[in-house]
Amino acid sequence: MRLQSRHLLGIESLTADEISLILGTAESLAEISQREIKKVPTLRGRTVVNLFMEPSTRTRTSFELAEKRLSADSLNFSASGSSLSKGETLIDTARNIEAMAPDFIVMRHSMAGAPHFLARHCRASIINAGDGAHEHPTQALLDAYTIKQKKGAIAGLRVAIVGDILHSRVVRSNIFLLKKLGASVVLSGPATLVPLGIEHLGVTVAPSIEEALDGADVIMMLRIQLERQGKGYFPSLREYFSLYGLTEERVGLAKPDAIIMHPGPINRGVEIASSVADGPYSVILDQVTNGVAVRMAVLYLLAGEADHAHSAEERTGH
Amino acid sequence: MPAKGRIMDEATIDRTLTRIAHEILEKHRGCDGLVLVGIRTRGVPLARRLGEKIRKIEGCEVPVGLLDINLYRDDLTTISDHPILRKTEIPFPIDGQKVLLVDDVLFTGRTIRAALDGIIDLGRPRLIQLAVLIDRGHRELPIRADFVGKNVPTSLDEKVQVSLKEEDGVDSVDLVGMGAD
């Protein structure tokens, strides 16, 4: 059993078996983060470039920690303070990074498809760390890992996802993943923030948060990006909270043992009440912990794939 | 793969493990400070069986841990896809303990080299020793076993196949040839 591609560009192209392989490997790697010496020599001598063309703290630090715990050498490029903000094109940036012969490029970009573009032009394995409103595969994988950890299995669960569906790459990756592993997904959000035709992905759209939460095993709240306010999507943050905010009362509609997730960073009092975010059902900080193990698993498995690709090239005389 | 002959059957494996358990207790004068660590995959059931035998002979519980050495392999950059990673579970402190590594077959010694690195990343044991069911020779590193079930001279194109009930449903050790097919 192995991954079919040496890149991780999205969940859409993965099979259920590949997803299970990544989650199983993450489970084996989680133990390393509990040791006194949190490091193994597995990726010694491999170079990882973290290319973040959009601000990110959580995802970047999580990747960095995963890289360090596997002993890879990593370097960070961010949009500000580098040639990326000086008008260099993506292909030129890619060629320059490629000239330094990294083994992996972890990429966050505001445009959907940017990592796919890089994958066509680079020898390195590309890991998509979020591209526009398209996919954020490692977030969906760490969400699935957390659900599996708390619920035992994913098949048969009812997962409610509430908030800004329109702009969320986390939602798209999660829908692909949860459907592949046999969960049912129900979405809810202001009509302006739920794209038309999203049902084609095999999900249902509930007209209100109450109906979405009814009987849910997992509640996934999405961040309302504050910069969206005043663009006509919803009248005010206060109104958003009153209609779609997760309050203790609304949590009561879900199953008694429901878990509450959020990809972070949270806006207290906008999409989630403080008492809920800090409450006993919240697994938001477990998600952060699990993110490191999941990203270690992705690096470990893709490193094997890259070797596979290279040795195949050598065999054919490259 | 053509079978070249049976090296051990169920009864022989059991007697051999009984003898090794006695040897361990004799050498360590009991089981004080002793911990067993089985190397995945087939070292794990062997370590559990040794632990059980020690308990029957001496009446003491020896902790048994499991070690996956894949993160410490020296061939990760040369083998094609990375091996399936399984859990390392050593839920007891090994600092100052006498760690007895257990594996089925000792061959090149590279697995044991990786296991030594894996153990040392988890703490500083007082000593590390090695028990194997079969030593088939052909070492590529300066490593030897402290407790050996049976020395089996082999050629490089042969393979020692250990089957254990817990993993394979049957207890046996066979010598098989790889050249013929």
C-alpha cells in the first residue's frame, strides 16, 4: 500500500485507502511528539521549502514542526520581505527555488491551482497548504484524524459544517474526505455565503443552523473572515452571531456526545461563543496537536514516493 | 519459493523459548530491572512469549514493549516506497533498565542497528542485549546476539521464514530457496 502520487495537491484525487494510510501513519508518528527527545532521523538530509505567499501562522508552524521532528532541513519563504512581493512571477519564483534542489515544496497561495502549476514545473514533491478557495488537504486530514480519535470511526457520522462555505478551502477538502470515508455532510450558512450547486458534491444544505445541528455527531464551525464584513454578505457581525453563531443552546440540538471543531483562528463572539470554544466538547486544540502528526505522515509517505519516482527515472535512463 | 526444509516446528520453538527464558534469568540473576522490547513484526509475539515464560518460571512480570524501526532505517533513501509505519509502544521508562531486544531472525544486523538508535532516542538504558530465534549469519555490522535459539548456516540466496501463530496462524521456521524461481 502506498500513495499513487508524489504530490499532495488535494483530497479530491485521493482514494479512501490512501486517506486511511495517511491517518494510520499519523497515528504511529503521534508518539514522537510525546517523547522527551521529540525527533527521529527519518528525513535527514532532505530539504523542505515552505513557500507561503499568503499569511499563515498555524499551518506554517505546524509544517515546520513536522519537518523538524523528522530531521528535515527547512527554509521559509513568505510573501512579505522577499522577491515574491517585488513582482516576480510564480514561474520565476518556482525556477529559482527549484535551482536550490529542494525535495519538498509546501505551498500556500491565494490562487486556486497554484500548487498544481508548481507540480508541473518542479521535480520536488509539492504539498498544497491551501490554494485560494480550492483545497487545504492537510487541514481536512487532521480534522479526520481528530474525528477518528474522538469517535472511533468516520463512516456513518453526521457532520454539520456551518459558516462561510463560499470562501472556504477547508470545507471543500473536508467534503471530499468525509464523503470518501462514508460520513454524511450537512452545510449551513447565510445564503450569500453558500455557493449554488454545492449539493452536487453529495452534501445537503440546511436552511438554518438549527436544522444543520439537529442530531449532528460533529460540528465544524468556519471562521468568518472579518474583512468580509461590509462587502454585503451579511449585515453585521452581531447579526451573524445571532443567526449562525454557535451558542451553548444550539450545541444542545446536536447529539449529547457531539464534538466541536474549528480550523482556527477563532473569532470569539462571531461564529462561536467563548463558553462553547472553551467548553468540554471543544476539540479545537486537539486539532492543532494532531496537525503535526498528520503533516509528518504526509512528509514520510511522500518521501517514499519521491524516491520511487526518481528510481523509475534512473531505470529509464534519465 | 521452494521449501528446503523445516528448521523448527511448534514444539521446538516452544522448547527453544523456554531455554532462552532460563538463560536470561540465569545471566541476569532474576528479572529485576529487566524489560523486553519486541521488534515489529515477529519480534513482538516472541517477546510476549518470553515474558510469559519468565513469569511462569520466576513469578515476576517483565514489561513488554513494541518497537517499529522503520523511522531509523539506513535505506530509506534507496528503497522505493516507504514501509508501512506501525506504532512504537514502550509505555514504561527505560532509563537505567536492562533492555532485552527480541527479534525473529538475525541476518545483516542492520535492523538491530536501527533498533539501537530507536531505543536510545527513548532514554538511556543501563544495558541493551539481544535475543533472536534464528541467527543465519552474513553480518554487515559488528553486532552479535546474546541469546540465540539456533544458529542456521545459510547462503545468501536462501531465506529463513519464521511463522508465528499470532501473525501467521502457525508456528514454524523453514529454510526456503529464492534462486529457483
